[in-house]
Amino acid sequence: MLNQVIVTADRMRAIESLMFAAGMPVAALMEKVAGLIARRLAEIYPIATYRRVGILVGSGHNGGDALVVARELWHRGREVRVYSPLAKHKPLTRVHRCYAQSLGIPFVDLEELKTCDLIVDGLFGFGLERNIQGELAGIIDKVNTWGIPILSIDLPSGIHTDTGAVMGVAIRATHTLCLGLWKRGLFAESTLSYVGQVERLDFDIPEFMVRQVLGDAHAEWRIDPKQIFRHSSQSSRGNPASSCLPIPRAITTHKYQVGHLLLIVGSQTYGGAALLASLGAKASGVGMLTIAVPNSLRLMVLAQVPDALIIGCPETDRGAIAQLPELDLHKYQAIACGCGLSLEAKAIVERVIKAPCPLVLDADGLTLLASLGIDRLKARSQATILTPHWGEFSRLFPELKLEDRLTAVQRAASQTGATILLKGARTAISFCDRLATSSLEMPEYQQTWVNPESTPALARGGSGDVLAGVIGGLLAQGMTGGNAAIAATVWHSQTAIWLAKQRTEMGVDPLILAQNLLSFLAHKTV
Ligand SMILES: NC(=O)C1=CN([C@@H]2O[C@H](COP(=O)(O)OP(=O)(O)OC[C@H]3O[C@@H](n4cnc5c(N)ncnc54)[C@H](O)[C@@H]3O)[C@@H](O)[C@H]2O)[C@@H](O)CC1
Ligand SMILES: Nc1ncnc2c1ncn2[C@@H]1O[C@H](COP(=O)(O)OP(=O)(O)O)[C@@H](O)[C@H]1O
Ligand SMILES: [K+]
């Protein structure tokens, strides 16, 4: 649980206050935390390569942490230099400063850090309150130009803890060691070019204190990708409705018990999108797959997905689906609609909104929904998942486009009752249903989850079509909207990360991605 909650500065302060009130001395906690930082630093930046370490010290406890780290590194044989530009310090920081000076650690001018092998950034942590200006801003700008690796303590100095906004200027870290609990600002996409590699240092905050402050309905969570993949020895115990993969199958099951998904996709212009969504759905292991496409795509899709039932639909002059033939929508466990549909297929979206089963709307399906009006979703009685990127999101929820992504996705989900999956480098998913991973069971309430690991290899046309197909397939097999959205997002992005290691970020085209989803899953869960 501690590795999954996302907190604001206020919440973090309240949790620390509980620890202090219960008897943990402030100085002891700083000693403990900074000891952990120094040990992790030694693993990431070994002394043989990073002997000379420059320490940036601010006035608060982030600076105090940095001074304890300076002292520990000094005792372990590093050449440490401290730059401490501010006149006033909090009492605990001041005493660590005096002690470091008494040991003979040099306190130097900024320019003397320029020849260091590593910089430790302890200027500001979650206490940053206002924009950084004047001399301090100049210092940060200068350090950023040196090209020396920077390890930031808690957050890169200058990043707002809650919003991730750059407060005038911010350190561009190579590595950030987030202390105790994940800070909200680290998940804003705009901070990704500042934080470098991010990891959390656990300093044994008692879980009951975290629960006491956050309550039973905490809103913001970080997905732990490891929890999505089930080890093969666990499969028989699995719960098919959780977000764990692979989905367990009863030994006596038959194809109609493993879900029937209807995909409604494609147009003459966007035939590939239909295929990519189909391949994503196929990889999900769904028992039956029916694919409705414009007549002219029928044979192409059949040749590539011979196991599917293909329904050729009458088409408009420009090759969009004009209407669905008489289909009984009751017989499907889920429908996924929209990939490559084109903007001529409004009637199709109007019809599927009324379908009596869970529904995924993606791509053109979302743009058409925006033109119909988001209120149309009020008619739905079953789960709905909308999978917009930011452009589509802004069309659907124009009044939310000034909000930060986490707030925006949360509001959109509570307004509509749908699961909203806002795509991007840090996909955010908000929903109100029961979530279950391998070690966490969450009750039903409005919650927002962020996918913390992905790769820009996915930034190419068609990646999203694969994702929509996977979500549809998981929904049809009985996952709830929230579970399906989380499982599919993690599976999709982790497969891309795995492929990018083998093929570079240039080599993860959507076809390769769809074809490798299952190899990745097998590799992950052996
Ligand atoms: N209490 C503890 O012993 C622990 C503290 N921790 C560390 O303490 C940090 C938080 O410490 P603080 O609350 O002291 O906050 P910071 O160290 O982040 O800085 C706050 C200080 O900076 C000043 N300040 C804020 N914005 C400024 C600006 N724009 N320009 C100039 N000065 C500005 C404030 O007036 C205050 O003096 C965490 O990020 C973490 O590094 C953690 O190690 C956990 C344990
Ligand atoms: N920079 C990035 N880092 C990580 N993932 C990304 C990045 N850019 C895009 N993605 C992912 O790639 C997919 C793109 O989907 P989408 O924008 O719908 O494209 P398309 O409609 O062409 O398939 C989404 O899953 C998104 O989260
Ligand atoms: K910092």
C-alpha cells in the first residue's frame, strides 16, 4: 500500500506529524532517512567513478538531509564540497551545518562544484512555497548547464510537490529519490524532463498512520506494475474479475464462457486501425471475437484474423460504416467501438451507447461522442470506458482542459460515471468500482491510478488501437472497467518497454506490439 499511495505536501506533513507526536524524534528520522539516501547513492553512483560530490544545501530539512548525506559520504572517503547559499536555516539544519564544518568539510563557492562528478540537490523538498527568484534561480540555472549527474533528494528543487509545476526554475535531475511516500507532482507529465529516474525510499512510515491521515477513500494512487502479472503457480487461485494477468481459466470452460467481444472498427481510410484493434483483442484471449467492419475491409481482416467472425457492413460513399446489419447486441459481453471508424459513423456511436453490455469507446468514437454530447452516457446502465488522449479529452470535457491531468481525469470520471483512461506518457485512469490486484483489494469508490512506467516508443499512430482492443477483450472476459483499464494499460506499456530494449525505441511499431503481447506475458509470468 505504501508503494502505491500518492500524497500532497499537506498529507505528507500530517503523516510526519503523527510520527513525531508518537515519539519519533525529528532528528532521529532525519538521520535515518539521510542514511538511506547515502547508502542508495553509493549503489547508484559508486565511489570509483563519482569520488567528488558537490552538495547543494537549502534552508529547510531538505538541506538538513543533504548535510547528513554530505557527512556520511565524507566519512566513506568521498571528496565532498558543500554549497550553502542561504543565510538562515531551520535549527536542525543549522546544527548539521555546524557539525559538517567542524569536520573540515569544505564549504565553497558555487563555481567550485563545477569539477564534481556528482551533485546532490538538497535545496528544496516539499516545503517549497513560492517561485524561486533572484540569486537562487541563477544558481539552479547554472547547475543545470554543467551536465554533471544530479541526485535530487525527495523532489528536484523547484518542482511543486502537488502540481508538478516548475516554480520559476527547477533542477534537472538524473535521479530522484522520493522519500517515504510518492509525491503527487512527480506524476505530472511536465515534470518528466526534470525528475530523471525516480525511485521511492521507504523509511518505515507505519501504515496505520498513513491510513489514519488518508482515510478509507484515498483518491490518488500509483499503479505497481508488478502486481498485475500473476506467477504461473498462482494461476489456479486467481480471481478472473481482478486486474491480474493472465486471466485464469476453469479447466472445463468453453469458448462461450470466455467472453464474446464485438469490435466495431475501421473505414476505407483507416483500415489498419481495425486490424490493430482486432489483434489487440485477439491477444486478450477472448473466447469469441466478432469484428464489424465496412464491407470493403472484410476480406482483408478475415485473412489476418481467421479465428474471428467478420461482419461486413454497408458503407458510405467514403467507405465508413453506414449502418450495422441487424445484430442482437445482447449476445456480446462487451463492445469496443471507434478505432479508425472515421467521423461519418455518428449513427453507429449513437446505437452502441444504447447497447446493454460494457462498452469501450476510443478514437473517432470519442470525437463522435463529443459531437453528440457527453450527456448521452446517462442512458447507459453498464460499464463504459472512454480512452481519450489529451486532444480527445479536451473535446469531450472542454471545461476541464485547464486542470492538471489527475484532477481533470478524476472530474471527468465522476461527472460521467464512466471509467476514463487519459492516455499519455503517464496514463491516468479514474473510475468508481472495485479494484483488485495480486496484493491489494480496494473497495468501490472514486479512485484515480497513474501508470508510472512507459516508453516514448509508444508515441506512434496505432498504439492506441491495440490498447482499445485489449481492453475490450478483458472486459468481455469479466473484468470490471477499472480492472480492465489498469491491466491493459500496464500490459501494453510493459510490453513496449520490453520490446524497446530489444529493438530500440524506434522499433516498437503497433503491429510488433500486438504480436508480442503474449510472449511478454509468458516471459513475465513464468
Ligand atoms: N522532518 C524530517 O525530519 C524529515 C524531513 N524530510 C525532508 O524534509 C523536507 C521538507 O523540509 P521542510 O519542510 O523544511 O522544507 P524544505 O527543506 O523543502 O524547504 C523549506 C524552506 O525553504 C523556504 N522556502 C520555501 N520556498 C522558498 C523559495 N521559493 N525561495 C526561498 N526559500 C523558500 C521555506 O521558508 C523554508 O525555510 C523533505 O522534502 C525531506 O527532504 C524527510 O527526510 C523526511 C523526514
Ligand atoms: N511519450 C509517450 N510515452 C509513453 N507512452 C506514450 C507516449 N506517447 C503515447 N503513448 C501511449 O501510446 C498510445 C497512443 O495512443 P493514441 O494517442 O490513441 O494513438 P493512436 O490513436 O494513433 O493509436 C497510448 O497508450 C499512450 O499512452
Ligand atoms: K531537492
